[in-house]
Amino acid sequence: MLGSAPGLSGRWERLEPRPRARMLRQVLHAGLRTSFHALGRFVASHPVFFASAPVLLSILLGSSFSRYRVEEDVESLLAPKHSLAKIEGNLVDSLFPVNRSKHALYSDLQTPGRYGRVIITTRKGSVLDPVHLDAILKLHRRIYQMQVTVPATGFNSFNYSFSNLCLLDDKNVCIIDDIIRAMEEIQSARNSNRSVPVLRYPITQLADGRQAYIGHQMGGVQGWGPGGAMRAQGMGVRGEGVRSARALQLTYYLQAPGGLMDRVASQWEKAFCAELQHFAELHPKLGLYPSTSSSLRTDFQFSSVLARRPLLASLGVCGVLVVLCCSMRDCVRSKPWLGLLALLSITLSGLTAAGILNLTGATYNSTYLGIPFVMLGHGLFGSFEMLSSWRRTREDQHVKERVASVFEDVMLRFSGSTMIHLMTLGLAASPLTNMEAVRLFCRTAALAVTISYVYMLSFYSSCLVFTGYLETGYRHGCFCRRVPKPDRLDSKPAWYRCLMYTRYQEETQVTNPPQGIGHTHTPNPDLTHTHTHPHPHTTNNPAVRGHAHVANSTHPHPHPHPHSTASTDPHPQDSHLLLGCVRRCYGDWITNTYVKPFVVLLYLVYISFGLMGFLQVTQGSDPSALVAMDTATVLYTRAQQRYFSSYSPVIGFYIYESAPYWNASVQRDLLEYAKGFQRISWLEAYLNYLSDRNQSTSQPRENFTRTLRHAFLREPQFAHFADDIIFAERGQGEEPDVAASRIFLVAKTTENKREEMSVLLDTLRRLSLTSRVRFLIFNPSFVYLDRYAAAVSSPLRHSLLAVLFLLGLSSLAVVEPLVSVWLGLTLLSVQFGVLGFMTLWGVELDCMSVLCLISALGHSADCSGPLLCGFAAGRGESRTRWVRVALERHGVPSLQTLICYGAALVPVGSIRSNLTRTLFRCLTLTAACSALHTLAFLPTLLTFLPPSKSRGHGPGGEGQRQEVECVEMNDSTRVVDQITTV
């Protein structure tokens, strides 16, 4: 049989019985490769359209940045979307709204829409010292009298002070913290030379007889113990006298119904922070740490502002390394511009995705900083794989044929890795995800990866076509000018000859004369090898020159060819630097018999440390861990943890149904529930009130309610309890029922405050299920704690299961089953290592680290998948031989990707932000673990673990097998392919 057309690749297969599953995989595999071959020819036939259309589309969509909006509701992003705590919070707000409280508010329990809060600390001494106390009260008066003008200019401007915005009590006076009243009493007593009233902690008694909890308003307290002995912070006895205090927390509540008043409250918060900054400059002995309702949102989004310049630096560093990775000594075959065009393709896809988000009304948040790195890793992998495949094609072919061969070789693997990215991100973006930040990130990242894949097929491929025409015309890869022939270069200076070095085809023919009969075909790394001798038109191809016996054919040879690679490479200086290192040094070293035990030992150490970290994983439910460093939120949180960690936030104990409070057993149950807490309870105070008057605490309902309403709540020291009880009218002439009520509880805590709050929440919830009294507990921090671990880990778990399912399904039709098994195990190993080492590096399991773990699945598949496919496709030679071949063909592109990707991460590590610090550490570990598996663990393990390389070759069958060989004879004008049967 004769090959009638030079464009035919001459792929022939032996007719031998094969299993049905394998035949189905081969049919689908061949069909997909043929489709990509046709797509490559189509793109190569219309390069101008495919190069210009993405650019124009990106420009059009990029003009939509006038609709750019930033997410303002941080709680909806970082808190679980569906949780019992949110339902309980809505019920609490309907029963006891903030504006219903007319006597006292607790800053960490009742947080209205707008507020200003400040922690005041002393560098030396106590906040109760006369100097500091006077300064603090002076600050309070300045804040009280501070005015803001809205609008700033115009005839309709009005001045608003705190008294115009504050929440009012029953006497139409602004509600202020109880500690302010206590300090004013102390100052008044000192000024009038009276004895200073005793200030007790954590519950003190004010001048009007009312008991007030000040544990969340005074911190760093040292008290007087029995006999005048001093007690340390966090005194255990209720109501001990305060000797000194290092910190004070003041909260100013604002009411902003909406519209104009909300804008006024926003301006007041800004003026509040500015006033505190000015006051701190005047009083250097005091430390001021402000916080407002907008601080968390501002500081969370501030990470994006800080990351602008480092991201540009990352792009610059990555651009330099990409140019180096695409460069060779041969100036014609070197393609530095192609590396920059790969980055341009990724940038254009990001701009297109951002334009689509703007047009659809989506909002931005700082977690999106990780999306460029997801696109960068995936896009660079595709570009380096295409360039590596291009260099393995025959140079005497037309550019269209070479591009079609590249598509046929690379796009199936690249499409598979893209599917893994989309599967992991798509499932994490589904309604199954309970964390809004994770869902939005994965939805946007999936859109960006999809566009990046399309642009790689269109824009980057058309750029490959243009550079291919430059190479065919022997034009310089950087300057695009034609390179002179060697006879004209001899008269040039040495630097010019070095700059313009290349090899013309005539030179290769002289260097490598025909050496007889050989056979080679269009490169196809996923098929099996062909025994080939060097001939003229293959000497410019490093992959064919160095390993012509593993060029691509479909008939496996049972006999290995152990001749040295370096010795058959006539032009080693033309190979890429990394390719030469892997071919001549690393491939032989990593597969050396004496190195393998150390690599296996290294893997065991890797698993051991990963397990150590895995057992120490902690959840990071604190929103302040995701904001920029050295911001108001971080400084305020540190001060609060340092000075106010002795007691938990105030917990609301809400009885939301009518209960027989007059029943003695119900009273005992409620008192037992509150036992062990610092508490502010109307029921306990009322029962003590009845006991002091020698009245029975177990009375008929009518008497119990009548005494409560007409006697107890009318006493001045108990009047504030009216805010805690809701009465429901019964019939005419009957006493109303207590429809709902609340009690305030405070727990003693240690340094692990959030963990203890989570345990407390679970304990009290379990108790509410068995109690006769229907109650619930709530604190705003429960919104972040409730089901946080499940909400954070479920997207990662779903994505991992989806990838394993996809690999199992694809093994039935497209991929070799052992490839799917190896890739699944590799993904699990990388994920396990990243999670373990991440914990050892001090990274908690929060929404940002989970986003990195989800993207790590696709990144590790990008690096390891081609290596496994290339190894599994080879037949007939030793495992070691095919490991080296797979490393040369697919390990080098993965190494190039990891080098550029890792260098791009370096500037991110310099950003002063907790969010980007988590991003940097997780992505760095992802790159490191992927590199270890791709370049060390897999090459070693594959040399003695399945799949086998001798399948289908029985003994004695060599003499009965017919093989189809392609004889190539070089003509002066063309290459003639002849088919002979041996």
C-alpha cells in the first residue's frame, strides 16, 4: 500500500482481538483526536479571526467597569447561609427589637445597624486613675457634642450630633453605657471630697440601685480579695471591688431607619474615627482602638486595594520567567513572544469574565483575589503543553498540519483537566454550598476557567500559527527579522552570530546524512512507539532527535532499545535548558535504583507530617482573620482578646412561649439552667424580691403576675426589667400572661473563647430540646459559629467526590482505568498533604483556605494527569524507559508551569493582609505538593507499580506478528512516503 497524500499520518494498527471496553475507549479516543485535529486545521486556516475576536470581545466587555460594585454585606459572605442561628436571630429581633430596650444595651448582644465603639487602654496605670478617668469622660463629652453636616455644602445642609441619632430611653435621653454613669459618680465624689463609691466587677450597683453588668465594658481588671489581698484579672467572686482596670470599652448606638439618616450615620462613623485619632494624638498615654459597623466591610475589602501593586509585580515576574521558559539557543525556534501572548490570553479571559460579571450585576469581594491564580496555573499548563507538542512536530510539514497535530496531541488532555476544574468549581458553586463566599468564588472561577479554555483554543492557538509562519520563514523569534544564512554570518561579530544562531535545513541534511530505512509518523505521545533512525527532516525536532524510538505510532515493538539518548542527539545545544536537564540528568537520577528507596522514604515522611497536621485542623470562624493587617478591625480584635477574654459575650436566654413562671418546678429549672453563669435575670431578682417580703414564690398565676406588674417593675432599681418581659392580654378583667421573656447570661472563658462558645452553644441547644420550657439562646457571634465546620468543609468534600466520580466514569469510555485510579490517588494525596501542612503552617480552615483546597484539585490534575497518560500509553519497553519519556514530554511543561506559578506567588506573600497570607500559604503548598508528586513520587512509584508495560506480548509471538513500517526517502524537493510490509 502506498500513501497517496503527504498529509496522511500513516497510522496503522495490528488486527488483534481486544476487550470491548478497550475497543470502545480506542474508538472514542480516536474520534475525539480526529475532532481536535479538524478543529486545529480550522483555527490555523483562520488565524486572524481567532486572534482578533477575543481581543475585541474583551475590550467591549471591559468597558462595563462603570457598573463595578463591591459587596457590602460581609456577614452574608462569611457566615453560613442557612443556619439555625439566623432563624433564632430573626425571632429574637421580632420579640425584642433594639429600639424596645429603653434602659440598657449590651454592646456584644444588641448591635444595631450603625454604631461607634472604642476600646481605651492605658500605657501605664489604671483607667480609674483621676487623670485617665477625666480624659475618658472628656472624650465622651466631645463625642456626644460632635456634629456632622449633611449634605456638606448647600442651603439645605443640617448639623447632626449624637443626640439626633442616638437610641432614646424612656425619658427621651440617649442610652449610654453603664460604665459612663459609674465613672461620672466616681468623678463627682472626688470633686466633692466624698468617699468614692465601690465599683464592683463584673456586676456593679449604680446610684439608682440598679444592678448593671460591666464585664464587657471594663477589662484587665484586678480586684480586692478577702482581707484586702489583690486578685488577678477575671475575679471569680461575684461583685468584688475593682482595684484597677487596664481597658475600657464604650459603645455609641445610632438609629438609622434608612435613606438620609443612614447616610448621616455613615458620616458620623467617619467623624467618630477621625475624632478618636485626633484625641489619641493629644493624649499619648492612652491607646484608642475604634470600631464601627462599617469597619469589617472596609477592612475586608481593603485587601483588594493592597493587592493591586503586588499583583502587577506577579504579572511582571511571571512574564519574565515565561519568556525564559519559551526561549532556546536557536533564535528561530525560540518563541519568547509566545509566552507573553499566553499571559495576554489569560489576562483577556479575566477581563472578559469581569465584564460578564459587571453586566449581570454581580458584586466583588476580596476572595476573588485567588481567581487570577486559578486561571494562571491552568492557562500556563495549556500553553506549555502546546509549545512542547509543537517542538515535537515535523518541521517540513505545513504550519496548518503542525497546529492540527498539536491540537490532536494536547487538547484531549487539556480538555480533560478543564473538565476537572469545572466539575470541582461547579459543584462547589451549586446550592449545596452553604457558604456564600465559597459559592460566589467558585461560580466566578468556573466562568473564568471556561473563558480561558476558549481563548486558549482561539487566541493563543492563532498566535501559535503566526509564530509558526515566522519559524517557517526563518525569522528571529524575538525581533521577527529574517536570519542570515551561515555563509553570511561568518563575517559578522561574535555577539551577532550568537544572537542570530540557527540551523537551516540544508545544514541539517549535511550534518545528518540518511542512514537507511527508518519510520516515523505524526507525533502522538498517547500512542505507542516506533523504531526510527535519524533522517534529515527530523533533526530539528528535539523530541524526535533524542528519542526517535518513542515517536508516535500504533504498533508496539516488543524489543526495547536501550541505546543512550544523549548519544543520538546530534544537536544537544538546541534543546531547551530544562528539557536537556531532565533528559540527560534528572530522568536517569530519579529512576536510579539507589534513589528510589529514598524517594519512597520521603513520601512516607510526607504522609506522616500531613497526618500530623490533619489531626490538628482547626476551624477559623473569626471574620477578623480575613481582613487586612494593621487595620482598625484587627487592632480592635487584638485589644478585645487581650483585655476582655475573661468572660464570654452576653448571651440572650429567650423564653419565646408562655410558661408557668409561678410554678415552683419551672422556677427551679430556670434557675438551674442559669447556674454557673454571671446573670442578669428578672426572674431571680423577682423571686428574691418576694422572699425579702416574706411572700411565697409559688403563688397563683393572678397574684404572681399582679405583684410583678404593679409592685416589682415599679421599683426604680427594677424598672429596667420591663424591657425583658412581654405581656399578652387575656380576657377583660384578667391579669395578662407573660408571653415571652429574656435573661442575660455570661460565661467564664479562657483564651480559646470561640471554641468554648461553640461548645456552649451546642450544650444549651441540646438542653432546649428536652426542657419543659421552650427557650433559645442567641448572640450575634453564633451566626458565624453555627454549623461553620460543616458549611466550610462540605464544598471541598463534594468537589472531591465529584472528581472521583468523573474519573471513574471517564475510565469506562475515554481514559485507561489505571490512569483514573492513579490520578484519583494523586489528587487525594496532594489534597491530604496541603491540608496537613497548611495546618502546621498556622492556617485555619476558613472559607479562603477551602477555596484554595478546591482549586488545588484542578491544579494537581493539570500537573500529574499528562504524565500518567503518557506513561500508561506506552507499550513494549521497560517501566523506567517510559517514565523517562513521560518526564521529558510532560514533566518539563509541568515544571515550567510550576516555576512561573511559584514565582508569581512571591509578591503576594508581601501583602499585609490575613486573607492574602492564607492565599499565599495555601497556593504555595499546592504548588509544592503538586511538584513533589509530578517530579518525584509518581516517577518513582510508576517504575515498580502497575500499569504493566508488557501487556499483549506473549512469548513466541514475535515471529508471527506482522508490522507495518513507513519508509521515508528524501527527495530534493519533497519527502515521499512509501508503505512496505515486513
